[in-house]
Amino acid sequence: MNTHEYQAKEILAKYGVVIPKFCVASSLEEAEKALSELNAKDVVVKIQVHAGGRGKAGGVKLCRSKEETLEACKQLIGMHLVNNQTGPEGVVAHKVLLTEAVDIKKEYYIGAIIDREMARPILIASPEGGMEIEEIAEKSPEKILKLPIPLNGELKRYQQIHLANFMGWKGDMAKQGMALGKALAKAFMATDASLLEINPLVETPDQKLLAVDAKLSIDDDALFRQQEIAKMYDASQVSKNESEAKKHGLAYISLQGNIGCMVNGAGLAMATMDTINHFGGKPANFLDVGGSASKEVVCEGFKIILTDPSVQAILVNIFGGIMDCAIIAEGVIAAVNELSVKVPLIVRLEGTNVEKGKQILKESQLDIIAADGLADGAKKAVELLH
Ligand code: ADP
Ligand code: MG
């Protein structure tokens, strides 16, 4: 689950990260009130959406007067942002954050993630802030420090020193930076985060380190024990399809292509998307209907896939492990009949009782293209659209 910048900042502040003063507003009246509370000379207004890259898209505005600030709020409340982090339909900002403008001497990057290669949580830091970390990793990987975070969340003192040295912090800045690293690691572990990022972390001319931006994502499977954070869920930031899928226990992510995918198991869903790409096609979505897909779930899955107007073919790739392929075949037929699926449907079944499943599909007289294996299914889907 993603959170907004203001929520991430509230949480980080509790762990002792120093954040410039801020207020949140969802209307001009609230903005006016926030402005008097802030009592700052220059103000930065920022859209609150579940996406980064706001600065480049005009969603962050520096204002030098009350009039300018209110004008910026007027423009930014309700702003529709579409960029490479939002998906094609974009997201709408229902709130803005107002914060004091800080003098920036230098921007740094600091964050934490679960590193899949090291199979553990790590702290990532770079003196090259402002840019996206992926860009730094590509251009100058030697400027990135990775420190394993101890599982109790207590960054060791020697690690804090390593961090300060790597970032070039001396004297009081080193002290602030060490405390910041420690607080960040602690916050990351304590909130069951999958990502926590401060980008940029800013050094001011008077040598203060301030978290100017913050991003926090929580592992969905841990939300049951993060109830305070779970309440921060903002359905307005999730696409209709994704929130509908969530209701039915499906994992759905919409993508830019035109081949709809209905798959059981996240690993198989990834492999299916890879295979479609391999044959020159583009998947329209990631959809995992789960290990025990019932007829109803398959039906819901089809509904969600079909609401995407760019879908021109659907590839069903189901492995009957616990599930019986015969039941899946019946589910597919029921869904196709109920929803009058008009795009070509390619079905690959494998696993338990597969022969019976294939027979049921064949006997249904429906226009279903049977595939032998994943490669064959993906190839057929791609070829159909060429
Ligand atoms: P995003 O990452 O979505 O683009 P940021 O919060 O990182 O949004 O803002 C983009 C840039 O705007 C920052 O890198 C920083 O240079 C500038 N900025 C943001 N907040 C402030 C602030 N309070 N004072 C001064 N500059 C800011
Ligand atoms: Mg940022």
C-alpha cells in the first residue's frame, strides 16, 4: 500500500527525522488557514498523489507571496497527473501540501528497501540527490552506498559512521546524518515498509539536513498489524480496476499493452508477461486470480480485463495444481457466456485433469483457441494481433 507524502512525513517525524514544517489542504479555505499557520516567507505547494516526478510535471510550485500561493493551490487542487509513474489514466490530486521553502545547498538521496538479491532490508544512500535512484545506479553506481539493516531495525554505530563518511558529512552534519540514518532504518522496519525514500534530503546553507520529500510504501501482507497506517489507504489513488480487483482478492495491475492476461499464481503471471514480450507482444495487464480460482473469481477476472478498452485478445494461462482443470474450463465457459467476450480468447491449460479440461473447452463450441504450452499460447496471441 502506498501513502501520501504528508502521511510519510508524519510517520517519519515520529521517528525523529527532521521535516520542514508543513500543512495539508483540500480547498482554498483550508489553504488560507494553512498558510497563516505556516507563517513562512516563501512557500512550496505540492500535489499529494501516489506518484513521484511531480516536480517535472508542474505539481510542485514555489510561491513568494500569499496571492501566488493561493493561485498555486487553485491550480494544483484537482490537478490530473499523468506520467511514467502513474499508469495511463493518471491520478488526481485531492490535496496539496504547503510547506516552507528551504534554501538548498545540496540534495542527497537516502532510502530503504528490501533487496531481493541480498534477501534482506538495506539502506541506500547517495550524495547525488535530486535524480531518481535508478538513474544514479545506471550512471554512477560507485556513488551508491548499500548498508544491510539489522532485523531489529537498529542501525549499528559503525554503519552510521560509514554512512556519514560516504555522504561527506562532517562535524554537526555527520551527527545529524547518523541520527537520520538510524531513524530511517528504524521507521522502515517498524512500519513493515517495502520502500521508504527521502529524495531529496536537503543540506541548507546553515548546515541543516532536512527531509524535503518522502515516500513510504507498506507491505500489504503486514497491514493487519499496521492498523494506523492501513487507515491511510486512499482508494482515489488506485485505478478503478485495481480497487475492484482488490475487493475480489485478485492481484491486478493495468499495463500499456493490448493482450489481456488471466493467470493463476504471481510467478506464472510474470512468466506469461515475459513470454508475450518475448514474442513481440505487449501485455495489457498483470492479473493473478490466485491459486484456487473458482468460477466466480474467473468471471470477475474477465470483467476486469474487459473494462480496459485497449484489450484486443485475452490469453488465459492456468496451471491446475490444487485446482482441477475441468473446473477451470467450466469457469472460463461460464464467464465467456455471461460476459459475451468479443475478443479472441486463447486458453492454455496444464496440470491436474488437463485432458478433461481441454475436452470440455472443445465441446463447448465456443470460439476458444486452445494452446499447447505457454510459448504456443503467447505466440498465438501475438500473431492474432499482427
Ligand atoms: P517529486 O519527487 O515528486 O518531483 P519533490 O518533493 O522531490 O517531488 O520536489 C521536487 C523538487 O522540488 C525537489 O527536488 C526540490 O528541489 C524542490 N522542492 C521541493 N520541496 C521544496 C521545499 N520545501 N523547498 C525548496 N525546494 C523544494
Ligand atoms: Mg522527490
